Amino acid sequence: MGKMGRLLLVLVLSAVMAVPSFGAGASLETQMAKTAAYLQQTVTKPTYGSVGGEWTILALARSQAPVEESYWETYEANLAAEVKEKKGVLHGKKYTEYSRVVLALTALGKDPTQVAGYHLLTPLGDYEKTIWQGMNGPIWALLALDSGQYPVPENKEAKTQATRELYVERILSCQLEDGGWSLFGGTESQTEADRLSDADITAMALQALWPYRGEAAVAAAAEKGWMALSKMQGTDGSFSTGGISNVESTVQVLVALSTWGISVEDSRFVKDGQTVLDALLSFANDDGSFVHSETKKGADLMATEQALYGMAAFWRAQQQMTPLYDMSDVKKESGSVNEEASKETPLTEEMKPAFLDVTGEEETAVTALAKAGIIGGMEDGLYHPEGTLTRAQMATVLAKAFQWEAKGNAPFTDCQSHWAASYIAASFEAGVLAGRTETAFDPEGIITREEAAVLLSRAAAKQGLDVERSQAQARNSLSLFEDYGQASAWAWSGLSYCLDTGILKEDSMRLEPKAALSRGEMAQMVYRLMEANNQEVKG
């Protein structure tokens, strides 16, 4: 190790070993308790998913919130059922799906190598497939592997067998000239926009590099990373994405600082007297929830989940506990996460399918919506889940699902006498549906997948949910699919929202934005949105 390397290492280690001078006190614990209670009241049945799933579990577990054992058991059963149905393949390209689940299970002391008979760490042994997702891939692979000090699993199908060293080197090699990281910066997929550092990715890279802080190259990279983050911080102490100050970006920096043991009162991270923690708490609502940003005041579940685990990371550092993702303090439980989920559950009258031709994942949504009177079958008494959907039918479903009523007639000459005229008018007045032109609605036109995503995102916004996505955020979501370039620019934000929140679930490598939406897909998307809105689906 050279003289400069030793000097940088000493500087970084001294920052790590210093006792943080946090000053939130009881107010932080009060906020954590309120937020933990809000999450449990909102996410009553945690399941596999990026919202209302693993992040809720991680946040509650690592904050040591009081949680009934049945709550954890519900998540474990739902996860095992999902893994079993997917035959162990959570996603064909998004390997962060595996990393996220591994983190949640490790936080609960559960074994991620035994979930419904599947080894969920194995995909992380494939280097090429993991790094395909930009910086998110190696970052979250390291966080997952190191959370339980798991050996990198052998992946016999991998072109290149992954190692921790390869993942660390990938992160280091993609550091940008300004000292930070971006999603695709330094990779083969880099665009002009990726040449500037992103606060989220930079903070997450630093979180992943923490276990390797004793290496000179890592210490030097980290020092540049902190300098980059310091320059990105806003005057109110917060961090931004796409120019908008938000909870998620602020949380990632707070987690990074807490992981490395750097005080929030470090002069590099105090702007106009405001710390990162001050900024995060400014996004809190009275009920314990958090807004996404200052421009979006409604409670946002994703922001609330991340806010709690951000506060947990800070609190754990204050209590001199292990960092958020260092779960060596968690007692490991024996047994696989699959016993209960593998058992058949007897069908009650309410659970019986409404249509004989609907099975599998679509059955729950179709049955619930049908029994609530939101959707109906065809003349032959079947649902025909593979059939297409017209614009008039979509307007009807949305109006019924969210109970919109028309005050007048829609200004379309081609639907005044149409059977769905009142529903079209209601969805139009809600600001969700628009015409093909100012006077033509095209009620019998077929709805495509990208059109459906936009309509559902507008419906979500109407319900007060935060659907805003910047172009960069949308690209991050859509670029996982090989055909994302076929999506219309006006549909990017809607597609991104539906994908990010699990309203639109995709397991293949294709998005197929121009393909017709099937009746089965529609039912699932509407049902998931109603769940996200905490709206009970009942007749």
C-alpha cells in the first residue's frame, strides 16, 4: 500500500471510528414509532413486492418495532407462495428482486437458500446477468450477500461466476470523474445523462462498499464519493433526483452516513444549519406517513417505508448497533420458508372463482372485482381473460372501481348514445380518459398496454397517490426490458409508475407496450391499484 493510500485509509477509518454526535433524541424514537404503526396499519398483509413487501419488512425488523409474530408469518407465507408459483424465478432480468428478498429474509433470521424449495441466492452468482441492471445490480448483490455473510453461490449456468471482488471492482471502475456514481455511468449502456452523479446511486454505492473500507482503493473512492455527495446537498439539507428534493434520495444518504459512522453534523453535510436528518423529518405527516417530495403532499407508501429504514439506520448508529445491512446481530432461525405455503387452503364461498375459465394469478383479482360488480363476464358465462378490452369497457371499469359519477355529458359525438356513455363521461370528468380528438372518443378502440398504464397512473393520481416520475427515473425502470424503446414517450412515466409499484408485473424480458391489454391483465392492474389505495374490494 502506497503512502497516499495509507493516508486516505487513516482519514476514512478515523471518521468511521468517531462516535457520532447525533442530536435527535426522543423525538426521533417517537417518529419511528408513529411511522412503524402507520406501516402496519396500511400494509396489513405484507407480500412479495417493492412496495408493501420487503422494504416494509426490513424497516420494521431493523427498527425493532413491536410487531406481532403473525405479521412476519403472513409475509413468509405470501412470499413462499409467490416463489412457488414462479418456480423460483422472481424475474428474468431484474436480479435486484432476489437481493431485496434476501435482505428481508435475513432481517427476519430466515434462510434465503430454502424458500419453497428454492435457493434465492443462486442468481447472484451470475456476474453478467447481475451487472446488466447497471449499478443497482452489483450494489444490491453485495448488500444482500454481506447482510448474512453468505458465500457467493456457485451458478453453473453463469458465463462468468461472480465473486465479491468482481462486484467491488465493477463499482469502483464505474466511479465518475465528479466522484459519484450514476445508474449506467461507466458501463456499456452509458448515455450523456449518466455522466453526472446521482445522489441515490452514489449513496447506495458507498453503503455497499462499507465492508471493504479497509482496502486502499475503496477508501480513496469513498472519500471522493463523500465530496460528491456534499456538493449535491440542498440548502435545506435534503437530496434530490431530477431537481426535486425527495425522501428517497435523502434516506439513501442518511443510510450511507450512518453505515460509515459519519455524523449528520459533519460540516460537509450541514447546509444553512440543516442536517440530512432534519431534512428527512421535514417530509413527515402527523399520522406517521411521509410525503415523497415537497410538491407531492399526500402520504406515499414507498417514501414511508424508506423513511423508516433510514431513521432505523440513524438510530442504530446512535445506539452503537450494527449498521442497517449488517445483520450479524440477527438470530438465525432453522427451517425453510415453505411449510405453510405448500399446504392447500380450503376454498370458502367467497374465495371460489367467479368464472370457470380463470385460474392462476388472475383468479383472485377477477373473482374479487366480479363479486364487487366492477367487471362482468361475456354472454357465454365465461370471462375470457385472454380477450381484449375496448376504451368504453376500460372507462366503465375505472368509473365503477373508483365510484366516479358524471355530472354531465362528455363532449364526444361518437358516444352520446353508447351503452357506456355515462361511464365515459365520469372517467373523462375525473381527468383520467381523454378523446382521440376533441370530439371523438373511439369507444370501440382497443386499449394497449401502455395506454392502460397511463390510465391507471392517472387514476392513482386522482386517488392522491404519488405517480410523478422524472425521465431519468422512468428510464431506469423501462430500460430493464429489451423493447422499451418501442414505448411512446408520453407513456414512459405511466409505465414506470405501474412497474415500480407492481401494478403492472412483468417476468419476461419484453414490455410489449403496443400490444393489446388482455381482460385478465386489466383485472389484475385495477385490483392492485385498489389495494395500493387501501380500497377494500367487496360487493
